[in-house]
Amino acid sequence: MRGFLYFAVAFMAVAANAQNQSSLKDAYNGCFLVGAALNPGEFTGENQPADAIIKAQFNAISPENVLKWERVHPQPGTYDFALADKYVEFGEQNHMFIIGHNLVWHSQVPKWVFEDANGNPVSRKVLLQRMRDHINTVVGRYKGRIKGWDVVNEALNEDGTLRQSPWLKIIGDDYMEKAFRFAHKADPQAQLYYNDYSLESEAKRKGALELVRKLKAKGVPITAVGLQDHVSLDWPTADQIDTTITQFGELGVKVMITELDVDLLPWPASNHTADVALKVASDPKLNPYADGLPEQVQQQLAKRYADLFGAYAKHCGLVTRVTFWGVTDKDSWKNDWPVRGRMNYPLLFDRSAQPKPAFDTVIQSAPKRAP
């Protein structure tokens, strides 16, 4: 028993020292940026514990919602940049790489964008003009300040075919090409990304690879592909991650992990997805850790994060950024999606803004650099 206690105390001391001596951004310096997606409380100073974590741990930031169309452009001719401006200012003040998320998506877009005064679908010409005006205004406002944009978000179905969004139905299958060209014209120096989930699934990955090939063949300025990586404890495998990163790299684009978290709760649907439209009724069986996370599962999470970062670090330079979708478990979207009110534990920092064992394993998984 005495030996066990000695080991436990020694382990805790090593872990505490690792926290004090290193940070995520320092551990992976020279390999890739490490970022987090922020909500308004985290960049306006209202959430001081999260604020401290962000400044200490991350060198890149993404906005959860404040740059989405419904927030910045809720009515025709009406823009609201109050929170978006504060987000960008926060990143600049803390010398962070600032991401814009996102410009063209099928969700969180006001109905007026796709409809005329009578509620009928607008023409291709009208929708292209609305897309162009929106991108010119939003990207142009932050020209030279926001360094990278998720230009098109989640344009594919699970089988790799194009999602039948209003953008596709009204404009046609060149709408993505148009979006990237509009964004490039608005800020020629900005990095431009295609962002999607479940690209480690073979069918969807094939569709995304073909999409990138076509865009590249047309000379469309696409910098990188974002793998959202809303993952579980057992999906995707390290081999699936490795294959996905490698195959996109072979097309001449960089790869970014853009929305990382690890879902620890029972999955309530037939297939793995990150489609925000999915809604599932509440059921106690789907919320097994309402009273706290068992130590065994805590350790499983730590191992999972170690394996993930080992897979990402294998591709240093090709993978240029890893961004967590959130800062602490308390504010994670996983608590309310796809089942509202669950207690999930998907990130490196707990509800009290304290590092979990997974934090230490991520630090320890960083590539060793020569002294």
C-alpha cells in the first residue's frame, strides 16, 4: 500500500510539473498550432477561468458562432459585427492565429438569403450576388487580420455525394468554386479551407478527395482541408486518420484538425455523424455519467487523446493546426447535442477549468525535440 501511495504521489508531482513547465502550444511548437473554439464569454472576459486557459495553452482561435451568417448578417443589408470585432481583437491582443468560421454553410443561414419577397427560391444570379456581397463584406472587414477562413462547410453527404443544400439547388455544383474565388478576391493573403466531418469514413473521404481534385484542377485557391474530428473512443482508428491525412496531402493541400472533441457517451443513432440537424429524445440510458466520470473512463479518454495526437504529430508540417471545439467540458456543445442536457466530458479541461489526465498525455505525446 505504501508503495502504491508513493507511486501515486510521484505521478501527481510529475503531472503537476508537466503542467507548470509546458503548455499545449509550447509542446507542439514547430509541429502545428494548437487552438480552441471560443464562445463570447471566453473572449470578452466574462469567463475568467476559461480566459486563463486560452491565453496559457493556445496560439490559434476559432469562433463557435459569432461569424456565422445568422449572427453577422441577420437581415438584408444589415450587419452586426459587435461580437465578431471583439473576437478578432482578443486574438490580436494575445498574438494568436485567427480563424473565420464560416462563410458558406447550409445551416444557421437566415431564410431570406435563399428566398424572394414572396418566399420563393431566388435565381442563381441573385443568390450568387448575395453570396458575393456577404463574403466581400465579412472577409473584407477583417482583411489581413483573420488569417484563415472556413469558406465552405459540410457540403457532402455521408456517401460522398454533394449535399442537396439551397446553395447547390439554386446555384449549381460550381457554388463552392464561386465561394472560394470570392473569398480570395476579398483577401488574397488569407488561407482558405474546406471543412467537414467524418472524412475518415471511406465513402465520404472519396467524395471529398474528388471535390478537392476538381477545385485544384480549376485553379481554385484552396489551402487546406479541415477534418472536424468529432470522434468517439473507438472511431476513427489511427489507421483511418493516417490514411485520410496522407491522401489529402497527396493532393497538395494542408490538413487541419478543426473541431476536435471525444464523445464519451452512448451514441444514439445508427451511424456516426456531426450533423447539427440530428435530434434525439432524452433517455437516462444515454446519460450514464450524470454524477461524474468514472476513473476507468477518464483513463480511456487520456489514452484516446494520446493516440490521436500521436497520429496527428506523425504528420507534422502537413497537419498545420489542431483545434479543440471548446475549452472546458462545461461549455462543450456535446452536453446538448444530439440529446439535450447530458453530461459529457469531451475536452482536456473539466467543468472547474482544471486539466484532466488527458491533458498530460497530450503533452507527453508531443514529438521530442533535440536539446
